[in-house]
Amino acid sequence: MGIIPDGNRRLAKKLMEKPWKGHEWGVGKIKDVLKWAKETGIKVITFYLLSLENLKKRPKREKDYLFSIARRELKDILGNKKHIIHKNRVKIKFFGRLDLVPNDLQELMRKVTEMTKNYSNYFLNLAIAYGGRQEIVDASKRLAIDVKKGIINPEKVDEKTFREYLWTNGFPDPDLIIRTGGEKRISNFLIFQSSYSELVFFDVMWPEFCKRHFFQAIEEFKRRERRFGR
């Protein structure tokens, strides 16, 4: 499952709070989704937390607040053995152009990745400073380098080979992508991987997303006939 958690800022503005306050509510909702996913047996979830476009365009004060929330949550994972990540043995992977976020945050992400690397009950992928087109471009560059070095025979390059150069290497394509916030587009999220994903959109803002919505999305997915281009 992939999730585009949209609407944090708009809900905060609606409630006359600072726009970035909504992001704090949004973090709690991610934990709720992990609980609901466990109930339904969903093993892999990828969240689109911060796009490259938003990283460039959002006000510095808002980005600083976002990064402070991330620091607090990562430190909690590192120091609290009762955190939901440890209780459910969730392996965490961060991907995107992580070198664009503050160095101390990169280090915290590295430590959390290391701490959870042997967990295998569930998998949580967090896309940060991410863009689907940029992922494909970066994968193409790395593949081209290996072709130039003679590591890869260009005649042997196929979809399977290309997947190995994507940031999501090792994980299946999402069967279902959920987007909140009322927008009905993919917004550069998992462009390669979502070719045959089912899409479900909700008008509610991300902090308003509840268990009922989650299970509605699952039921909608079950009703659809997946033809995979056939």
C-alpha cells in the first residue's frame, strides 16, 4: 500500500492554527494506520512524506518545524523500546534525495534504519525529499555508470534489472494507493511502481482520516477487477 497523506496544512488553517501544526497531527495518524494495517494483514506501506517540490517551495519556518517533528519521532524510536515500531517489529527504510535534509536528521535516519534492519514482521517505507521522476533519472544514471564500467550488458537490461536501481528495490509495487485531501492525482509518487496500482481518493484531510476510511479503501480495492493491462 502507498499513501499520500495530503491536507495537513489546509486543516490547520481551517482551524486557525499555524499551517505547520497540521504536520504534528499527521504523525499521529501514521501510527494509527500502522495499527489498522496490522489488523488487515498489510505488510508493506510506503508514505509520501515530503516531495522534492515541497522541500524547495515551503517556507523555511515550516520546514524547520517539520524537521523538528521528525527528529523528535526518530529519537523516540531510538530510545523507547515500547514504541509501536519495536512492538510490531517494523523495518523502516527511508528513500529519496536524503542528502538534501539536515545532516543531523540524516544521521538519525541512518541509526533508525540500522536499529530496525533485522525486523521483518512489517515494512514501513518513508519517502522524503522524493520525486518519482527524479528516482527514475537517478536510477538511469546509476545503471548507465554500471553499463559503462562493463558490469551490466546493455543488451540484457530489462524491467527486472532496472528495478534493482530504484530506491524501492526489494519491495513489491503497491497494489493500492490512497490519497487524502481531495486532490485526485498521483503527484510524482512512485511513477514507475504505480503503473497498475488501484487508486482511492478521499476528500477528508489527512489528520481527519480514520479507521472507517481505511477500511472503505480496502473494501473498494476488493471490489475492483485488476486486469494488469490485459
